Amino acid sequence: MSTLTAVALEDTAFGTLASQHRLLNAVLKEPLPKAGTFGFRGDIALAFQDQVADEARPPAYSIEQILAVADSATGKIPVLAGYLHNFAWLKDAGEVLADFLVPEGTYVFFVNNIDFLKKYTVALPGGITAKILPLDESTVWKETLELTSIDKNDVKKMNGAQKLEFVLNTLAETAMPFPEISYEDGVATMEPVRNRNENRPV
């Protein structure tokens, strides 16, 4: 595919999110091998702190470590995985991304404050389904490889865009028959948010 036909960020849902100053800490932001698709690895801000004059402040909270693809033809994000520090923020994630998610899409959130032994399916407005898994001291990338049974050697020789496309395609095909709970029940049973730095060596 020539670079002339490569899709630009602005042609996708990511362009809208970027114009809202929500795309942060990108480690990958480029077209993927499949024509018309664009990949993003980074954070999507969910809520902002009050700004004082022109002072740039970090967001109040975000979906972190995102792995996602946007389709320029549909204007949607068909596959996304990311980290939420608090299960309660799932509602914000659904609202911020509402215009870009599709009922047949794959949306996986690794969450800090749910039982380590639990995995859930949670319905969001608009017929969207979120898959919820625990995450403590790992990363979304490592956990997604494990979830999809991809050996890291399988992707070692690929470039960043190829890796992301391969992992997200595999994630979309992965069966995740987790028990369904409501968002309200998830909030009611969620645990205190764990300090991510508590057990890390100094």
C-alpha cells in the first residue's frame, strides 16, 4: 500500500478524540497494514481536571495502555483493550466512546479493583458489550497476549503496526464467555483500588 493512500488519524474516530484533547501518551499512532485502518497505543482521557489559565494539567483519569484500531470507512473503533484503575470508570468509558463503539465490536477492560479470580461481561448502553478482567502488576499488552494465547515469539519479528493488527485481530476472534453482571452490581462488589506502586521494588 502506498503512503499516498494511507489513512490519517484525522480520518478516523481517533481524530475526533484527538480534537477533544483525549489522546495522550501515544507509543504508537499510525496506519495499520489493512487499508483504511489506523492503530493507537496510548491513553484516552475520560475526565479532565479544572484548568487554571493556560496551565496544562494531566487528566483526572483515563483508560490507560490502550490497544485499539479505528476504521476510516465506518468511523468506528471495532476493537479496543485498555486498563481502568477503577471499575466505576467503565461508565465514563462507555459515554466518552459511545459514538465510536459497535454492538459487534470487541471491548476488553483490565481493571485494578475487581476480584483476581473474576471475569465479567458487562452490557453498556447502545448494545455494547464490555469484557472485564482483573489486572494488577502486569500490562495490558502482556495480559492480552496471554488472553489470546499468542506467544511473544510469534510477533517478535513484526513491526509495531503489524504487531498491533495481529493481536487485535486475534483478540476479536477470541471467545470470552464470561458471566454477565450489571454495571451496578459490578460497582457494588468492586474492591478498594489498589496502589499500583505498593509492591514494586524501589
